[in-house]
Amino acid sequence: MRFGINTLDDLAVQGKTVLCRVDINEPVDQAGGTLKDTTRIEACTPTLKELSEKGAKVVLLAHQGSDIEYQNFYTTAPHAQVLSGLLGKPVRFIDDVCGPAAREAIKALKPGELLLLDNVRFMAEEQTFFEMKLQLSHAAQAKTLLVQKLAPLGDLYVCDAFAAAHRDQPSLCGFEQLLPSAMGRLFEREFCVISSLMENPERPCVFVLGGAKINDAFLMMSTVLAGGIADTVLTGGLVGEVLSWADGKDIGEGARKFIKQEGYELLVEAGKALLARYRDRIVMPGDFAGVREGKRLEYPLGSIPQDILVLDIGSKTAQAYQDRIKAAKTVFVNGPMGVFEEAATEKGTRMVWDALGETVGYTVVGGGDSISATKKYGKTGLIKYICTGGGALIRFLTGEELPVVKALRHGSQLTTKQ
């Protein structure tokens, strides 16, 4: 047991039916029915291999796609094929989540066999709208259709989905109310690495925060600065733009309009409060880059033309960030410095990742876009730790107890099915 949660070492799984929630959500080429990446699938295979080799009957629950738009959902069928190749043994897939066909397939499993159910987000109770509007307690989640149909067939529950640990949904938090539970090897490793980063980082400790999803980034900044975890925070992406605006700098009409459009204007006030307390430890871009007629143009802060939309940090800022990263003993990165998918606006992100590959410090990269940048620039083997979680990682670093952690602690106290 670690952090009050069982590990696989605490479970006797031989001959038992184990319901295992994983996060294998990957970018999908829906036209071809193939996965564009397999990072998260690869990360969970040690848990699945161990459970199978110990003689468990393994039932996999997973989601595919964000539910911002329903058409973003997709079947988990391609994932079963990838898992079969990685594990070197068949992973059966069934086009059902908790209906009669799924339940019969679970009952038919033999020790060592694996079955992947279809996308749990095809169930309304697994969607964000359901989660946010109803805000069910964990006890209430145990009474949802998914849990009530599947829990009677399971002996144990294992969660290896650290990347989804910030979500409060039945497949993540409901089963622990009824079944003895544990975290998988990936969850255990991510929990330990990030806890260590929070508790005792080597100094100097530098956080690099960028990207476009920035609400939690501001909460995290407050926590790591107030707690003395971060010695310096380097900012890029929308984080850097919002803080620059909060500091009274002219970031251009295009950037201001975009920030308002995305609903981030309120964070300008949060930025002012952060700067009032921690200005000496927050570093903002001194120059930015945009594009005109397909060509990259760079401008010092305060000299950005009103018709230019800021899409990257400038070269001088990127060079300064490189120097700080190379001098650090611990570096945590979440989010790119700009629109790194485009050649004209990738320079800032590429330079930061080049520095991550060269520094002797302990480097941690987290989040989907950050993982994509790591792969794009060939740094996968050079980053010390790549965390599969984005939102979960950020929430963890705000000091908040994650819903799945709370649920697993409850399930770890159970010795028999409830």
C-alpha cells in the first residue's frame, strides 16, 4: 500500500475477474480507423501484462474522445488491435459497454484472458455534462447503470488511469464503493514521481507553463509559488499572453480579442494578483511572433501590430528560457510555447524542447500537447519522465485531492465485495 492506496502487490488476482479502468485515449484517424499515437496504450501495458500473467480475467474499461463534441467519440476497437500487438496475446474487443453481450463475454473469460469493452463515454452517465450538472457523490455513482451491471461480475477493481484521475465519473469512482480496489503500475509510478516533485525538488526548480487550456495553470502557479516548490515559472502560450496583459503590456488587439473570445479575460485579474506577490519569480515573454502571408514575424512586447495574432514566443525569449532550463536541476513542463504544429510558429516550442533534451536536470513533461511536442522533436528518450496526464497532473499540482485518489482510498479499505 502506498499513499493509503493498494497496489497490485496487495491483491490476489489468480482466477479473479478484475475490472481495470485504463486511459488509452489517443488521437484517431477516423477516416482510416487507426490511431495516430500509442503513447498512453504503451504506458498501461505493464499493468495488463502483470494481471494477465498472474491469472486474472481482465476486463478493460476505457474512453476514447473528448465529449466537448459528441461526434468526437470513437470506438475502442483499434485499441484492442494495438494492445494485442504490444502484449503478444489476443485482447478481445466487444461492441458493447455493459449490455447483455458485454456481460456474457465477461462471464466467458478464462484466467489470463483480456477483454476490452467499447467506449464508456457512449454511456450518458460517463459524459462531462452528466458529471458537471448532477455532481453525483461516489456512493451515488455506485448506483449508476454501468456500475450496477458490471460490478456483480467483478471481484476486484484496478484503476491505471492517472491521466483521467481528475474526472469524477462512475467508471473511475463508482466501482471502488463496491469492490476491493488498487491502483495499477502506471498510476502508482505517476503518483510517486509527481509527489516527489512536489515534496522535494532539486534546486533550482523551474516550471515552464504554456498551452491554450490555462484555467488550471493559474491555480497551479499559485500553489507551486506559494509553497516554494517553483523557484521560477517561465510562461508561454496563452499563459504568457494573459500575464503580459495583466502586467499592463500591449499584446496586440488580436491576442486581446482571442483571450476575451475564449472567456479568459477574468484570468487577467488573477494574473495581476500573482504578479503582485511573485513578480520576481514569474518570467514573461519579452518578444512574440505572429504570421503574415505565411511568413514568421517577430516583435518586441509593446510593438505588436494590431492586425497580428500572437502565435508563439519570440527568439530572444526562447533563448533566455533555454539558458534557465539548462541551468536548472528540476524542470517541469506543461504546454507548448505556441502553435507548434505549424512551421512558422514552432520555433519557441522547439527551442524549449531542445533545452529539455540538453539539460542535466530532472525533466518532467506532462499533457497531450507536451507529449506530442516531445515526439515531434525527438526528445522522448531524453526526457526523464513523461506523464500521461494533462488535466489530472495540473489538478494534482494545485494541491487538490483528485476524485479517483479519494475513491481508491475508499476501495482499498474493502476486503470483500459490498
